[in-house]
Amino acid sequence: MIDLSIQSSIRQKNIDLARDKKIFLPTFEMMCNPDKLPLQVHEGLKKIGLWDINPLNLARITWRNEPVDAGGGFGEVNFLEIPRAMTGVRARIFTLVGKWFPTGAHKVGATYGCLVPRLVTGQFDATKDKAVWPSTGNYCRGGAYNSALLGCGSIAILPEGMSAERFAWLKSVAGEVIATYGTESNVKEIFDKVNELRTTRRDIFIFDQFSELGNHLWHYEVTGSAILRVLEQVMGPDDHFAGFVSATGSSGTIGAGDRLKEVFPQSKIAASEALQCPTLLYNGFGEHRIEGIGDKHIPWIHNIKNTDMAVGVDDNATIHLMRLFNESAGQAYLLKMGVPEDFIPKLALFGISGIGNMLTAMKMAKYYELEENDILFTINTDSMEMYKSRVVEEQERHGDYTAEDAVADYHRYVLGTNIEHVQELGYYDRKRIHNLKYYTWIEQQGKNVEELNAQWYDRTYWTGLHTQTAEIDALIHEFNAQVGLYR
């Protein structure tokens, strides 16, 4: 359970700050259904850009933003159905689109899910504490952004090998930016930096995406609800929801699968990881290029017992498909192979991890031999807006992308996708993976072994967490009422 104990004096300081900064905090219910936001908020957003540092943009932490850069309101959930000519499978594959969040990535929601319970209870003092956001990429961007909206200090931590776009933007928003050694796979180095800050700084509050249960809870409630809303629109009477696919990363996003399983108990949850760093599949390690997913450990917030499948995706496939989707020769060949012309501009809505998630869904569809009436859902956490420099790097490294390259990549990485490095997880397979948490979280990070066992054996551990949204929403309503700005 998330600690919701009140620290009254600090809570009052946060209320005073919110009043001064004209801050309104959306509830989980409002993030699922922005129609419930106050009318003044709707009116105010008509004059504000999607990425502007304006407190009203907290209201845009939802999958239902109008897909425009400025002045947008709210509509239906942003999603795509991926054409079968792009997947090569019979099943229908859908994906949520993360580009239309502030910062261009859904992690801004996960950071809010971690921050808001601490803010409204007074456990985090926004008037003096610097919020520390350890990350392999988008999480620290979302955290720095939310911190800026709240008018509090922030420290963003991410590996030095992440894309230039991330660093360029962070330097304009975060109070401090710390680049740690390595790339996606170097999570241990991030933990080491966090532990160093704990011993040397007294003005910080650490929001660790890998262990903050608010990350899981936000996706369970908000991302899960968004997918259910889409399924209501697209499922016919003979359709079958087969499963949900997500790269593990911090294991926040995969928490949406818990919500989906409550509604569709026969559905499956597939956890994806880079084949070059196959921690779930083979207890392996390594380096990879699928930006947006950290690894070499099992996050504390991953409900492993509810995960049905582990899938390894070759990072070479994601990089080659990145070029296929974003270079003119690749797009021309996709048109030739039957991808609708009006879908070509939408290819830019797939970031590198989104391409990886699509490939995982394709593997899952082939493994279970899914048919035309079967539906899989996955996530585009961000878009190519975060990775344009990667395309340039590939051009400089390998030269122009030709029609021959497009033919080879489409047939090898789309039509050639197979069920290698796919494991359906039995009870003891899951327990093996769950037990890996011990080495990171008990031995290194000081977590409690009793809680580790509760995650596996206590049926109420996760279900109890999922009931906390109502309690958190009540605290947010009370906080907003005392701020007294919006009715």
C-alpha cells in the first residue's frame, strides 16, 4: 500500500504554494475522464501550448488530449490500429499513442502518480525539497516537467548515452541534470547515484520509478481505463481480447494489464525486453538500443505473478524498422506492400520502444496462433520526436536508406518475425523471475523481505493497492478545496 499518512504542517505549506502558483491537481477520475475537470480549467487550456510550463497543463495528464500542439481540449483516447500489412499477422493489434501528453511521452503520468500522493499528504515539501527523478529517459523528463509546473526544484538522473533530444530539453526544464555511465541497461549506476545523493544531500525527495507503487497504480487506473474505453469502441460481438503487451522498463506500464485481466480474465500479459539484455528470459545481461526500457534487474513494482509471457526483441529489428518507418524509401515500400496512404504520416507516432512493443505483439500473435477476431493491445510510450538524432546517426553510420534496404528489412523483420525467444511462463517460471527482486531490492536497496514475500503470497497485496485510488482522489479533492481556486 502507498503510505497516505498526513504531515499537516508540510501539507499546509504545499496548499499555500499551490494557491500562490494557481495550481489545480487532477484526480485519477479526472485523468480517466477529463470532462470532470472544472470549467475554468477547460477554458484556461484554450490559450496554452501542450508543452508550456503552465500549471494548468497538469490537467493534460490524460490519454484523451486533443492531438494538437496548442489550445487543445479533450476528446476520445488517442490510439491506432496497426495495419495488418505492417504486422504480417491475422490478429488485430492496437496501440495507445503517447505523443499527445505534455513532454510527448506518457511517463509524465507515471511521475504524477508517484508525486501527487506525497504532495497532498505533506510527505513531500514542495517549498524546499528537490524532487529527484532517477530514470533511463522519459521518466525524468516527466518528473522535471511536473516539478516545474508545481514550482519546486528537481534533479533529473539518466544515462549519458540517451538521445540528444532528451538532454537538450531537460537542460531547459530541470534544476539539475546528472548523466550517469552507460545506456538503457545501466540501471545499477543510476541506483548508485541515488544512494550517493541520499548520503550527501538533505534537501531531496527521491521518486524512484522502479519502486514507487504510484507508478503501477497510475497505469493500472488511467492507462487501463483508456484501453478499456478503446475496446468498447472497436470490439464487435464476435471479437476476443487476447492480451496486453508492454516492455518492462520500470514495470509501470505493464500494470495496466492487471486492470485488463480483471475485465477479461482469460487474457494474457506479455512482458517484453531486449534480446541483448534478456533478464526475464535467461537471467541475462548486456547492452541494447531500445531506448525507454531499463533492465538487468526486476523492478519492485512488477506484479510478476500476473505475467504470462516473456518475449525477447532484437534491438537490430527495432533500429532497422525505425529507418523503414521514417525514411522515404521505406515508406514507399510500405505503401507498395499495402499500408494505407493515410497511415504513413502516423508512422512518426512510433518511438523505438513502441516499435519494440509492436514486434512483441506480433510474436505473441504468432505464438498463440491468433485469428482475425483476436485483439492485442500495446503502447507507444512516445514518438519519433524523441529520436530524430538516431535516424541521423544511422544515416551517418550506414549511408542512405535504399529501396533494397526497405525490401530486406520488411521481409526480415516484419514478415520474418517468429516465435524464437518467447517463453510462456508457468508458476515456477514466474517465481524464478520474482525471486530475482531479492538481489536488487533486499540486498542492495534495503527493502523488506516480508514485503517481497507478500507480493507473491498475499492475494491482497496488489488488489489492496488498486483500491487506493478512491482514497487518493478524496485527498486531492480536499487539497484543491483548501487551495480554493477552482470549483
